[in-house]
Amino acid sequence: MPAFRTVAAYVPPGAGLLAVGIVGEVFGPHGPELPGFDFVLCADRPGQVRTDVGVPIAVEHGLERLAGADLVLALPGAEFRTPPDPAVREALRAAYGRGAVVAAHCVGAFTLAAAGLLNGLRVTTHWRFAGLLAERHPEVDVDAAALYVDEGQVITGAGAAAGFDLCLHLLRREFGATLANAVARDMVLPSHRDGGQAQYLAAPVPEDGEDERLAEVLGWARAHLHQPLPVAELARRAVMSRRTFARRFTAATGSTPHAWLRDLRLGRAEELLESTDLPVEQIAHQVGYSSAAVLREQFVRRRGVPPRSYRRSFGTT
């Protein structure tokens, strides 16, 4: 699938104002140094559309603009329990049928499910409504723990602000880490959050300073990716036993230390492949791998392509 240039977001009745802001912020203009997108909002019919907070927004385009978009986003709305009009479902199916990437986060997944676009796929939505989605659409494999799920032509994201995670993932997937990082930096956001929805559920806040020590260790690890960074060393720096460190780490990030470091190393490798002409062997050592062969094995397993192919696609040097 070619990288998308035209983006159309469907704004349902009672649309989440935060969701409208998220897609507008990510795919709207970011200045001359970053490539722009042809971004539009669409509704059942042009005009005023009320939002979930009662503030109406003016939407200039109807469903016809979904027909020509490379990326179609189904935004969440307060009336998600009511199936969308047949015209909306048909417009989404037509966009999918001609090859558009179709995405939704939060309860926007209910719109895609109603259109039959999630059948047989693994998807996510807001954890609070994951059970309802699975009950209404048993043909859909609902993962309530993920921040986003990429099934190729269909991508779904978790609730509320996880829309940023989904959109930045789309930028990273189609245009590379450099652009995604630049957009995230412009919005003062992390370009990638590790873990899943579980880390954002209610949990007691410790009063012994362990979280602060953990944050310091994570910052130190980011600055020393060229080192082996065994878990025992990270635990020592956090002044914790290895078992306590692993438990605290998973509770704070939703990921294991090994998985977190692997993703961090591969993300840094992506940036170096895109923005420098350093040999792959040197990049491997800079991000903590013993050889280019080890980096290549991890890159193919996690990114689907070898480092040199990734550089040919996204390199800017």
C-alpha cells in the first residue's frame, strides 16, 4: 500500500471533541519543514455537528470525500451504541474496497465493526467498552489490553488520547520514525508509548520514591543504549532487587525490561538508518547489539524488513 497523502475523518453525531482535535493536530499543518496532508472532516451531511461536550463544529464535507481519501478515520462519538446509517457503512466499505487504509480509535471501532470491516481481525477499543464490542460482534477478536492493533489495511486504537498513539504509528509506519518523531516533538508528545492499556488503569501511587528512582534509571538507560544493560544492572541502579525491579517496571510501563529495551534499541536504529549514512554494523553497536547480524535478525522479526531495505525506503541522507 502506498503512503497516504489524503486523509478524511468521519465525524459522527456526538463526536468526541478530543478525537477531532487529535486527528486535526496530527494531520493538520506543522510548518514548512514538515510535509502536509490533504486533511478534511466529513459528516453524514455538511453543516453543524454537535460534539460530546455540546460544542458544535462546522463540517464542510459530506461522505463523498471518503471516496478519494488514502486514509479514512472513523472518529468516536457519544451515540456509538446506535449503528451508523447505511450510507456511512457503505461509504466505509467502498473506501476499504478500493484500498484505502481504514482506522479508528476508542468507540470509533464500533463504526468499523458495524460496516463489517473488523470481521476476523484482532482489534482494540477503549477497555471500558471492549466487552460490549466483543458481545455485539463475536466475529471480531477484541484485545482490551493493546494501545493499538495494526492489521495492515485496518488499524484500531484504544480510548481517548490513545488516538495520538494510533496516528503517530501510522506516520511511523508509512513515512518512517523521523517524520513521526518530528510531528510528536511539534506536539510535545512522546513519539511512541510502550505497553498497553493496563498501565493506565487505576492503581495506588507509591509513597516511597520507587517510581522516581525507576524514571531516573529509564532515563539513564536511554542515554546508554550502546551498553549491554542487563536487568541486574538496571535493578542495582534503582536500588531494588531484580524481582522487585521487574515487577515495578511492568506495573509502570506495561512491558518487561527486555521488551522495553528491545523496542528502544530498534527505534533508535530506525532513526539512525533514516538520518545518517553510518554502516549498519556501526549502527548495531551504537544501539547495543553485538553485530549487524543480530540487529538484522531483530529488525526482520519486529519490522518485517532488513535494515538496508528500511534505509532504502525511509533514508533521507
